[in-house]
Amino acid sequence: MRKLCLVAALCSPVVHAEVVSVAANSMMRLPANVSVLRLEKLDVADYGTLLIPAGVTQVNIDQLHLGREARITLVPAEQGIELRVARAELDEGSQINARGATGTFEKPARPARNLSLRIESLQAPQLSIDARGGTGAPGFAGLDGGNGEEPGCTWGAAGSGANGDNGGNGQSGAAGGQVRVELPRDYPAEQVSVRVDGGTGGKPGEAGRAGAGGKAKGCVVYRTDGGKSGKPGLAGQPGEAGTAGAVTIQRL
């Protein structure tokens, strides 16, 4: 790791490191100012996560080990990424995560990152890749209607409540990734799991509640009737699911 930090500090477009280790139950982020990484050994311990920034487009690894439930997480980016591994040992529950980002009220959902993965020698109970698109942002909630004014005893009538606004529609989910996997010829196909579903559409916005009419009021001479309540708004529609990606598996 010392060598990795030293070369990264020099802002080289290519970083070479002897060993990069991620401790159990922790997260490490690789340098963001390089595009190509060459690692002799990458070891992510149990429940650890290695985060690969959007600017990295290629990672070459001589020896890879992912512990139980360990993750390699690829930050979403328009440009795809290549992972080339000479020898890989993946423990139960480990995963390469290339999922898109969930949308927010300010930003739409982001698609999964396109991935090209080559593993020349693989020992693993399962190769798991998650390249699903990001979930769409939820719709805005409709505003509640205002309440009607109460009447006086010498003037006016009770005001009607205002109608609630309609909820906004959920936003569309983002597209799943384009994933290409090159694996040893003897690795069982049933042990390969690649998900490239489009992201789920955003939840519909809730309807605004109806405003209450002004309350009836009893007076000495007469009684004023209460105002009518408004109508509630309509809930929005759920967003559409994103388009599915595609998977290509080739044997070495």
C-alpha cells in the first residue's frame, strides 16, 4: 500500500502497487486521480469493501482474494471499466457490485456501470455480479388543501376547505449494465450469477389531503352553517422500470 500511495501522489496516469489490503468490516477507496491500476495482489477481508472511483477505467490484478461477503464496488460512471484478473479466490457471499445510483429529488437515477471482466483462473463457490440500474426517485407528495375560515356571528359564512394537490409521478429507473465476462472453460455455468435488471421505478407521490371546511358556529340570533370540506388529491403514478442490460459470457 505504501508504494500505491507514493505513485498516486505523483499524479501518474498509471499506478502500480505490490499489495493492497482492505481490513475486515472496513472500506477503502482507491486513488481517484488515475485511470489504470496494476495490482500484484488485492486482498479484501471478510465484510470489507474496496471502492473503485469513476475515473478508473482499467484494473489489472495478478492475485485477487475476496473474503466472506466482501465487495468490490464500482462507482457509477458513463465510461465502462475493465477488470483483468490472473488468479482469483472468492469466498462465500463475495460480489462485484456495479449497480447504478438511486435517484433523488435533485438528480435522476444513474445506470449501472458497464463492465468487462476477465478471470483466467477462478476458485469460488459462486461468481456474483450485480449490475442493476438505479431505482427511480419517488414522486413529490401533493400539498394539503387549506382549511376554510370560520364564520362570524354578525357577518359572513364559513369558508370551504381547499382541495388537496395531486401527488407527483415516480421517476423512471435507470438502465442495467452491459456486462462481458471471460472465464475459464472448466468453471461451472450454474455458479455464475450476473444481474442486469433495469432499476425499479420510483414510488408514486402521496395525494394531498383535503382541507376542512370552516366549523359551524352557534350565535344568539342565528346559526351559521359549516363550510364544505375540499376534495383530496390523487396519488401519483409509479415510475417505469429501467431497461435491462445484457450479459455476454465467453470461455477462455
